[in-house]
Amino acid sequence: MPGPIAFVGDAVMASGYRLAGVAVHVPADGEELASFERARGEAHVVFVSMETALRLPLARLEAAIAAQSPLVLIVPEPDGRRGPVDPAADVWRQLGLAP
């Protein structure tokens, strides 16, 4: 039975999620996709750090986000950088309103 929430990302960010009772996955280099898929199979909501999201195949990440089950969310880095998939920016761009 899936748990409620999982996090996939680096050890520093994972420590905060672990303290909050979230299942964490800290992938080794090259193991990001396997950890991401494992977390998707275990949780209803999967948070992915932006750095980890950038190491996933974009098509796989977009498909996981579009599937909506489990809900996949990219967590911004502490310095405010945005992830590779930004639906709001896509809409703004399609409407010709992108800055």
C-alpha cells in the first residue's frame, strides 16, 4: 500500500523531509530515474528536488506530472531556481504573455 508522501533528492533536502515523516529517496549518481520510479510506486504524492528533476528524462518527467497519480511536484531549490517543467510558464508563453 503506498504511503502518503515521498521525496526524491539530495541528502541535505531529504533530511528536512525525513524529520517531517516523509519517506525519502536519495539516489546515487545515475540512479535518479530508478529512485523516482520507486517513489512513484510507493506514494500518493512525490516531491522531487529540481536538481534531481533535471537529471530525469524530460519526457518521463512530463508524463509523470501529466498522469496526476501519484501527484508529482518539483520542489524549487532553496536559491529559488525553477524546475524543467513549469506549466504556468508554458501557458503564459502560449498566450504570448511571457516576459
